[in-house]
Amino acid sequence: MGTPKSGKAKGRRLQNHLRDVLIDAFGSLSPDDIKSQTMGMPGEDIVLSPAARKYIPYSFECKNQERLQLWKAIEQAEANKKDDCEIAVVVKRNRTKSYALIDLDHFIDL
């Protein structure tokens, strides 16, 4: 089992990866519009400016863990979500791709 410090580093890597992917995907936004939250701070894992929120109406929770407590992650995302946003739980573990979990009805609407 890893140390809390190494666990936080894994989480930070996933948050930074998601931030970078979002910045690349939405080229009209600047890096100041999409930031990774400092580890241990309450709230969303990705902090979006009002301009970014118009393009990306999601509240993100990132979990980079080998043993994920999925329902707990969803509850945490729901508790931290901003008004008029959908939650997206982004999950990863060692040697796998990252996946995004969203509400099924919202997925169908997309």
C-alpha cells in the first residue's frame, strides 16, 4: 500500500492530465480558464472560469486509485457540483486509460 503522499501525487497527476486535455480540446480557452485544484482543498477537482464553464458545463471529480469506491466518488462529485452543471467522475488506475463516468440520461441527451 502506498503512502498518503504518493496517493496525492497520483491524484494530482490525473487532475493535471484532465486539465491539459481540456485546454487542448478547447483551444479558445486559456490555461487560466482551466486549473487543477490544489490537493486537499474542498470542492471541484478542476476549477473552471465562467468563460470555460460555458463550454464545459461539468463538475469534475478525479480518482486515480487501484481500488475505487465508485459510489463514494459519485456522492463526493454530487456534493461538490456547481449549479447547472452535470457531474463527471474521471477514473484511472495504474497502466489503464482514463474513463469518464456521467449520468446515463445526460449521455443519451448528448
